[in-house]
Amino acid sequence: MFSKACEYGIKASIYIALQSIQGERVSLKKIAKEIDSPEAFTAKVLLQLAKIDIIKSSKGPSGGFEISKDKIDTIMLADIVFAIDGNSIYEGCALGFDTCNATKPCPIHDKFVNVREELKRMLQNTSLYELATGLEVGLTFLKQRKS
């Protein structure tokens, strides 16, 4: 559903938020390990998020990534998705057709309109704080668990 960059951006933001709640900055290496993503690719994604001030980046030996504690509950998943993928998740054809709209719909166009609206509502109403605290108490996870 999301691009790979967006998936990594969401996971990284949640992890950084959790560390920030605990008063810690986190290194690129640690983020990539925790979300099971390639370090170079993660760096590019984090740069996009830093450019629009979702995350902060500090250089040097005590540097790393963090999110201001006072912003964590105001950053919504929709902000992260938009920063990385733009509005593409809300537009375009679910089946990948170039032309698909209300006047010339694909077979699932009308059903997918409702799915998109619900997805948009969920993304706009889900904060990083909510997801990070769920991770903190063990209700959620960021990496696929080994069986």
C-alpha cells in the first residue's frame, strides 16, 4: 500500500518518537537495525523527514535523530506519508490504470473510494505519540518477529 520509503519513514519515525519520549537521540545505524532497513536508504528517508521538520538531526559524537517532545503528539501519520509519498496514496487507480475516474472507472473504482477515505481518516487521526507509546508497552512491534 505504501512505498518502501514510506514504510521505512513511518517505522523510523515511530522508533525515533519512542526514543525521544525517553529523552534519547538515536543514531542512523541503530534506527536502521531496529526497523530492519538498509542504512543508506534509511538516511535518505530521514533526510526527507528532517527537511520538513518532522524529525531533527544533530551531527557529531552525541548526535543522532530526535523529535521534539512537544511535537510528538501533533505529528500525524498523514504528515509522514505526505512528506515521502505526497498524495499518491489518495489518487490514482487502485489497479494501476492510467485513466480511472468517476466517469471512466476501473472495476473496483467505486469500492476503493471508500477505502481511501477511511485510510485518509485513519492517517489524519493517528499520532506518533499513540504509536510510540503502543510500542513502548509492547502492544505493537516494528520488526517481523522470528517464529
